[in-house]
Amino acid sequence: AQKITQTQPGMFVQEKEAVTLDCTYDTSDQSYGLFWYKQPSSGEMIFLIYQGSYDEQNATEGRYSLNFQKARKSANLVISASQLGDSAMYFCAMREGQGGGGADGLTFGKGTHLIIQP
Amino acid sequence: GAGVSQSPRYKVAKRGQDVALRCDPISGHVSLFWYQQALGQGPEFLTYFQNEAQLDKSGLPSDRFFAERPEGSVSTLKIQRTQQEDSAVYLCASSYSLLLFYEQYFGPGTRLTVT
């Protein structure tokens, strides 16, 4: 079973609109971290936002916020007031606590290709 | 400050050749990770170092893959007898903290093409 599922392979959004990128995850750990990364066509992975499993408040970083619904195992990324420069691949990732026996690295989803249209 | 750097940025190898990919992490970062990203996919974890100790190599796909970080800074990922399925972008990431849930900073990657 996939640990990170991103169900939207591609999305087209009008500039200045808000956009929600979906991410669901699967873990039996109580302690884990969820991350979102942006990968422009240049290829580098840019860290956007982090949410810990014990954090009660949803994380926010500027125009980025994470809609964390623990019971549903959902960690959607919300980008407010989208800009042309937001066009990129977006990856959701998880790192599990060591009690779960998972690898020490991040587990990534397949990504969502977001295109912002003027 | 300088970010994570990787060299070479592009590498073409003939099948059967050995290759070595270098990663210079951010100065002071104790944790270092290698990932493999196939075309159109998300990165997949290969291996993890904490300083010079390789604590997890569960993601290395075969014994042809070998990584080292002898002095706890620069790391090298070596692939012996390259195969076409090794063609991918190899990403290196570093993290300041030993904590599990600290963000990782990625380098630009090395695109390996095996012909």
C-alpha cells in the first residue's frame, strides 16, 4: 500500500485563485512529520511547510497553509492568491518515527503538477 | 549562505561503467540523505548518514550502490557496473538537526543517463 497518495496528477488554476492540493497518508506510527516540497522545472526541491503529528494548530507559512485532518489522515496544501511562479510539481512527503520501523528518509507521493494560468 | 551542491550536474555513462556522484551539504548539517528520482516520479529514499555513520541503507536498490561520508561532511554515492535502470536524477539533501522532523534542504541533483 502506498504511504503517501496524491490523487491529482495535474491541476490548472487561474492566477490569484486559491488552490488546494490533496495528500493522504498511511502510517501506524503515532509520531510522524508531514512535509510539502515544490519542484520547479529547474529540478531543485524547495521546502514549503511542515506539520507534526502532535501539532494541534495547522501550519502556515506565508501564502502556504496545511489543512491537517489527523483522523482522516489528510494533509492538504492550500496556496492562497496563486501566482504564475507557483507553477511547478508539488510533493507531499512523510517521515515516520523510528518506532514504526520505517526508513529514516522521507517517503514521497507521486506529485501534483500545478499550472497557474494568467 | 551556500546551499547543498552536487557534482557533476549531468553524467552520461555507458552500461557497465562505474560512476561517482558527489554531494557537498550545507556547512554544519549533521544529517545527509540520498534519494533517487525517476522521470515523472517522486524521489525515493536511498540512504542516510548521521555525521560519518551510515545509519540506514535500506533503500539502496542493489549491492552495486555504495555511499560513504568518511569525514562527516562531503558524501559520495558510487554506482558500480551501471545499468539502464539506474538512469535517474540523484538528489542529495542535508538537515541541521538530528531530530526526525526537521526540514531537509535539497541540492540540484545529478542527472545520470546510462546508455
